[in-house]
Amino acid sequence: MSTPREPGAPGTDPGASAGSGPAAPPDASFEETPWRRLDPRTLLVHCGWMAAPLGSLALTALATGGRINTEAWITLAAISASFAVLTTLGLIRWARTEFRITIPRRGERTGGASPTFDVRSGLLTRRLRSVPLHRIRTVDLTATPVHRVLGVTVLRAGTAGSGDGSSELSLEALAVREAERLRTELLAYADAEAIANDPVVARINWRWLRYAPLTFWVIGGVFVAAGGAYRALDGIGIEAWKLGFVQRAFTEFGASALWLTIPAALMVILALGSVGAVVLYVENWWSYCLEWTDSRTLRVRRGLLTTRAVTIERARLRGVVLREPLLLRAGGGALVRAVAGGLGNREENRKRSGLLPPAPRAEALRVAGGTLRSPFPGSAAPAALTPHPRVALRRRRVRGLLFVVLPGTAVLAGLGAAFTPVLLHCAWIYALVTTALSLWLARDAYRNLGHGLDGPYLVARSGTFSRDTVALQRDAIAAWTFSTSPFTRRAGLVTLTAAVAAGEDGYRIPDLPAADAPGFATTAAPGILEEFLVHPGPAPVPGQR
């Protein structure tokens, strides 16, 4: 909610206020805190966008031997005009953006007002955003390679209710020392009470690098990089498929013995993917440290080229997720994510909620427990989770056969009947292999299903390609969703989703018995479903109406 007020006025709700003209002088009950400006190097950060078009022009000139055509000159003129306009706008934005922390005067009655973080900006329409410091939940410092070169960083302060990013205050850019000092000021009003013996929950251990290749990037990263290179070449007018060495490589590949070249190509892809995964691991988790800065604030620091420091207030921490992707699980590893409010929208939440990189499962359990300040529920005795009915296994087997085995087999068989008998052999081989694989994955997915209650936590586990175990605070559940389809209704199952104002916004418990789901939901989070439940009345007495 937003209410207009002038800088320093007490009793303001967090949000943004806009008005025209200069701001009024601060209230006498507040300190005369001077306004501060962004770092002048902010103007250089805005010039970083020119790297791509200028690089394209340079490559074009190099490829043509220095001959630049009319179209290239037009592009250069457009870049120059855009540079002039954007630089002017950036200069105005820098000159008109100011921030400060407003502190109530000591020894004076302030009507219950609290210190505020004020940011004002705008040229024709001046906009003031004022947030009480006690409502700031996270302070994130992010520096891209351009920011690192210039010695600046971006500060983002997330507030209560800023899950979609609409209530987030952002300052771009500040000197690193200034940003660190401002973050300390913003978090200075958190409870500074002493915490347990060692506030550091985890630090980077480079022996964990062996888990880097056991992720999606070991294969998918190669194709993502190849696609990016293709689009970059296409953007400067180079058709990759028409390059001589590319055509020769495909010709030699097709003329060779495929039973040798295909495995060799797969080995090359795996090798490149493994190297890329290790590089990304190092870049993302360099100098990683997870620590309690005080009894109410958890902080994650990491990054080599792009540094990131995310702080999470304990009051906004609603649980943790122990994530075990299939390959990582096979190698005995896992990673940990936070279920917390104030981390931005879904995309930002994925980037900022990571608490532990791929690491040994025992380390992941320890970090999850250190984050919750109690043993991670359901980890010591997985069998304590309630298993799901056998009909859930049948549903997974049927889905695998219908959506994986049958379509591929039918396509190969149809092509074989129309063109060549070789594809008929491919059809039955495909059917045999995918049937065995689908049945195995269905069995694994069923064995991973489980749910239960462990003290103040709701515990739910599911998934096979990524087995996720979520420990969610029961008092954080805001609503329940019961989802069914014609097939699940026939099987007597229901998918239960716990809605929370944090993390992914909702966490699913698939394929519960329909008769047991309402009772479990009522026990897990009392006070939500009771008014909607129909309780059976007393049995009728014979002879009475």
C-alpha cells in the first residue's frame, strides 16, 4: 500500500508515493539526514549495451577486410544517436536520484514512527518511495562483470509483500564500500542478539566440484552454448551451416562408421559439457559462504564474475527444499534451496534462493538443518513418511507407456512400413528399451512419494528426475488446493497443494487418497478447511423420520 508523504514524515506505510515539485522539509521529530547520490560511474554502466552492436560491426569489418557498406554506416549512426540519447537520460537519472535513511530524533515523541529508507527520483514527476526499515526483508548486492570492472554494484532491498518485485527498492549503481555500508545500515535494526557458537553454516569446499557434471548443464549446456553461438553469428550475417569447415565435418561424419562416430560425438559432448559445468560451478559459487549474521538474518555470499550477496530474514524463512536431481542423486549428492518470502518473482526466486551448491547429501542435510535451526524433518527416517497407495504406481506406469513408449514405437513402425524395414527393427528395439526404462522410472517415482507431519513442519517428497523433499512451516500455509482429473477421480486420488506466500507459491503432494486428503490438510493447517467439511450426523433411529 502506498501513501503520499514528504521525506522524514512519520507513520508512513511502505510503498511508493509520487508528486510534483520539491519535497517539503522533514518533520522536526526526525534527524536532518542528508540525501546521498548514486556513484557517478553509473553513467559508464549504462554504456555497456554498446558492446554487442560495436562488436558485431568490428567482426563484420574483419570478415570483409575492412570494407564497411552503407548499411553498416547507418547502423553506426543509429548507435551514435542512441548513445547520445541514452547517455543524456542516464545523466538526468543519476542527477535526480537520491536516497537516505531517516532516523527519529532521540528523546522525542515520534508517534511510534520507525526509521525509514527513502529513495526519490524522477524528472518531471518526482517520485518518493519510503519504507520503514523493519519491513525490509532482504538486501541483495549484485555485480555483473561490467560492474566489477568499474568497482560498483547494484543494491536491491526487498520488503514484505514484494514477492512480485513491485515493492523492491533498487539503486544502480553504488561503490562497493558504499553499498556494503548501506546494507549494514539497513540491517542494523535487526535483532543483534548473539547467536549460536559458530554463525557460519557452510563454506565452499572445492572437493564438491566432482558433483558439477552431475547436473543438466553437462549435456544441455553444450546445446545452449551452440545455440547462442549460432544466433550471434546469424546476427552479424554469417550462416554457420555454409562455412567450409562445418560442411566438411558433417560430410566426414556421415561417411564414417556411425557405430564409432556417434559414441565418439557423445563422448565429446559429455567432455565439453563437463568442462562447462565445472566452469559455471566455479563462477556461481566462488567464495561461497552461508552464515547467520545475527539471530534473525541469514546471508548467502557467492560469485566470481557476478557476485551476489542475498540476505533473508528469519521471519520470512518458511522452510527449505532438499533437491536431488536424478544424476546428482545417483552420485550421492543434493542441493538446498530456501522457501522464503521477499526474494522477487518466480525467476528471481530461482536465482536467489540457493543455499548450497551440489554437494554430498550428508552436507546438504546438515545445511538444511542449520538453516532451520533444527534437524531437517524426514531425513533421518525417510520411512516415517506416509506412503501413497499402489494405484499411484499404476498411474505412473500407464503414463510412461502411453506418452513415451507408444508414440515413438508407432512413428518408427509407420516409417518402417512406408520406407525401409530397418526402421521396423528400430521400432521394436525402441519399444523394448523405453518400456524397461519407463517401468523403472515409474517405480522410482512411486517409491519417492511420501508425506507427513514433523512437529511444526509439513514434509512432502515427490519426483524422479528431481526428487524434492520440502519441509514447510505449517503456520505459513495460507490455503489448500485440491486438484483432480477424470482419471484420478476414478482411481480415488487427489493432488493436494499447499499455498504459501514464499518460494514457488505452492507445493504439491500428488496422488493422495481422496478420502484422507481433507483430514490431513485439516490436521496440518487447522482453521482453513473446517467450515467447508461436511461431517456425518448421528445414525437415524429406526421408526423415526
